[in-house]
Amino acid sequence: MAVLTRALVIIGAYLVSCLAAVVVIWLRILAATAMDPATHASTNQIRTILVIGGVMYVVVVVTAFLPAVIAAALAEFFRLQSVAYYAVSGGLVGAVAILGFRFRFSYRVWGGGDWLFVLAGVAAGLVYWAIAVRGVRSSSHAALG
């Protein structure tokens, strides 16, 4: 039962961390297009934002899956719980994901913005750490004491 619970926490943390990466990327896109999220958008603009955000989420979940599994497996195997490990590995997952995406689709990010995907990976790694590592660590300490 504990293994199943841990697997569900890892899967949930991965999905939420991918959402964090999409938010970082989407905020940069909004800034680049000078679209102020506080302004009143039309229904079509909101619909477009949600559809593009959903597509971006699926792309991030798919492209980051394999490198994220490798990083998480290494962390589980070696019992790594350092926030620095998750931030660095998240950045590496972002770099590998965008390089793989560019290699597969011959895609060039506008203005050489590959750094954005590394930053999104760092944010995702920190969110993953907060949920899958820190959250589990704090709940296990509460159960013990």
C-alpha cells in the first residue's frame, strides 16, 4: 500500500510540476506579446489562451516524461532529498525536453529563448520537490512524532 501511495504522489507531483512549467512559459509569452493578463479579455481571447495553454501542458507532459522519470528514479534510488538536486535536475529536464523537441520537429524557439525552458524546468523541479519530497518528509515526521 505504501508503494502505491508513493507512486500516486510521484505521478501527481509530476503533473502539477508540469503545470508550473507551463505557467512560467505562458507568463513569458504574455510578456512577449505585451498582453496584460489584468486587462479585460474577450471570450474568444480567453478561449484561445485556455486552448493554447492546454496544448502546451500536453506537450510539456509528453516531452519531459522520460528525462523526468530518469531524474526521479535516480533521486528515489539514491534517496536524494536536496532542493538543489531537484532544481538542477528540473533545469536539465527542461533543457533535454526542448533539445529533443527541436531535434524532432526542427523547431527554433523565438529569439533563442531556450533558457526559458530551463527556467521552467527549475520551477517544475522546485514544485516537484515541494510536493513529492518535502510534503512526504513532513507527513512522515508528523506520523512519527
